[in-house]
Amino acid sequence: MDITTMNRGQLTLLGSAFCVMLTMHFTIQLLSQHLFYWKNPKEQKAIIIIILMAPIYAIDSFAGLLDFQGSKAFFTFLDSIKECYEALVIAKFLALMYSYLNISISKNIVPDEIKGREIHHSFPMTLFQPHTVHLDHRTLKLLKYWTWQFVVIRPVFSILMITLQLLGIYPSWVSWTFTIILNISGFTGFIFLGGLLPCLWKRVGTTQATCKVHVHQRDRFLLLLAGNSA
């Protein structure tokens, strides 16, 4: 195979295939490490779900470069799977953080180290939430609800989108409506989750040695994912 004779499209496809294989390599490496040191099943199950997001994004991005008959319906389906999985990852990431910090919504447990810390909301969250709130059971419960609304809305709308397209009743105004609602839902979930993270990183970084290992692996995954998506 002589890359000097390839055109720009072929080179792009080759580079993307290399990124997919690299992503699969690191994913398998991380999975094997967790399966070999299976000591915290509850936390590690969530970590595995998060790690699997990287190959799903890589495969979806690679498939988007391919051109074959009936690709529009297939790509819509593939994107829906990716975005539904993204919603699941957000929920699992929140649950993982709560687990690291020994937070329990059902048992009304909030560690004293983080209780009362300030969370600053930005626009447009300030339209229906105070700019500054204090971390307590009510705030954490609200955060969980705002995160899970995206986890529920995303798959429901994906099913509706695919069904309407198969029935041939998917006009542009419906597409725009779904897009706007999903963007607002996803943005809200990310904003609320992002607002909590600065208050928690200090506590996470000093919780315990195993926690530090997991955070380090998560950082590797996020860097890999960011590089592949770009």
C-alpha cells in the first residue's frame, strides 16, 4: 500500500482507521486492568461503562466517513446509539462521583467535608435557579434530577426520530424542534454536573489511593476520547 498515491479522502479514511484501532487498543488495555483487579465492583462497573464510550465514538466517527447505500438511515440509527450511550455515561459518571464521596441520596448522607460548599450557576441556569447555592442534600437531589432528565429524554426522542423517519413523516420543522429540545436538555444536564465538579475535585483527589488510580484512568480515557473526536 503506497500512501503517496492516495488522495485526500483515502488518507483521511486511513488515518481514522488507525485512530479506531488505537482507541480499541487502549480500551482493551484499561478493561483488562479493571477485570484483573476487580476489587470494587460497584465503582468499576461504572468505570467500564465510561471507558466503552471511547470505542463507540470512534466507530461512529469512522462510519460517518464511509459512503454506502441507505447510509442516512443507518447513520441516524448509529448516532442515536452513540448519544443514548452518552446520556448513560453522564448518569454513571454522576453515580461514580457520589460513590467516591460516600454520598447517598436515599439515606440522606452528605459528607461534612463538602456540605455547605458554594456552587455557582451560570446563564441560562440563573433564569430558574439562584446564582449561588450551597451544597446539601436538596442540591444534590436536584442535580441528580436535572442530570437524569437528559438520560430519559435522549433515548425517547431517538426512538421517535427513527420511527418518524421510517414512516416518512419527518419534516424539517420536526427535526429542528427535536434538535432544540435535545440541545437544551443536554446543555442543562452538563451545566448542572459541571457546576458541581469544582466543589468535588479536591475531595476526590484526597479520598483514598484507589480513588486516585480511577481518576487517573478516567483522565486517560477523556484525553483519548477528545483526541479521537477531534
